[in-house]
Amino acid sequence: MKCDTCGKESAEVKRVVVDKGYDRASAKPLYNCPECYEKKERSKSSAA
């Protein structure tokens, strides 16, 4: 599978659709490799 953020091939990709204060259910799906997923999660928690 391919990360939509960095383009790297990865055996695993993740996507958060709904979380507290976060709803991307109607947005274009973007899947992230574990590294990009963690970066995104850290940026969400620091923005709160």
C-alpha cells in the first residue's frame, strides 16, 4: 500500500475518520503510513 502523504510504500496504512472534534467522514480518504500517521496525531494533540 502507498502513503497518501509521503508516497512511501508501506505494509500498513491508517486513516482516522471520526475522533473528538474531528470528522472527516465526507472528505476524500487519505491513508498514512505509520510515521505520517504518528506525525498527524502529534500535531492534532498539540493544536488542542
